[in-house]
Amino acid sequence: HSLERLLAVAEKEHATVGIEAVAKNHTISTIGRVKHMIERFDSPALGFIFDLANLTPFTGIPETDGSFRTLPSTEAQTAFVTEYLSIVKNRLIAIHVKNYKLGNDGIKIGDLPADEGVIDWKTIIPLIEKSVPGTPCILEGAFPHADDFMSAL
């Protein structure tokens, strides 16, 4: 009911409600739940913030065979992002750029600087740019060569 009220006000005020899906303990924790939300709340005021590090399941990005690797393949990352983008489409309003890795226990360690982890941003950013051109990227976390990193993308 909260989202219904928020969207009603946002529509009236010509604003956007931005939702970020976050794996595990959040209500909107999977790509499937994002899809369900869009189907249930078909509002032009509903937007999404894509944080790949946060949306990645705690065991990592699944490979096509269902397994998980410490370093997910480019194909697995591309498939995961492409699935998300095919659902969200032009509702994408921003991208959070940061990273994650899997710990020795196989569980995700998140909130790493964009250049310290397993996400292949040089592959992912062009996918997003092709799907939703001009989407703002928000670099999360300071690191020494952040400007060089973003310029390289």
C-alpha cells in the first residue's frame, strides 16, 4: 500500500519513485520480484536504480549451468544484466557503480570500490548504454584512480 500511495503522489507531482533491488533481506531482492513490481504497478512514475553489486545474489552471479564461480564469466554477467534490463527497460533512472567479490566461504562481500572486485564494468556499462542511453552512473566509494576508471569506461 505504501508504494501505491507514493506512486499516486509522484504521478500528481510529475516525479519518479526510484526503487533499488537488493539481494537477500529486502522486499525487492531478485530480478523476478522487480518484474512482478512492474507488472503490479504499471506507473510512469516508477523508476529503478540498478546496483549490480547489491542485486547479485549472496552466492554470486549464476553461470548458465547454475553453478557459481569466484570470478563470474563475462557470459554470466552479461546474461544477468541483460535479463534485468529487458524487464526494467526505460524505467532505469540511474546506475550505482561499485563492486563485490566472494569471500572464502563463498558468500558475497559487497560495497567494494568499482575497480576492486569481479564485476566487468568495461562489458556492463556498454550493455546499459546500448539499452538505455544516457543513464547516469553514480560512482560509489572513493578510490585513488576513480576519475581514470570512469574515463576508461
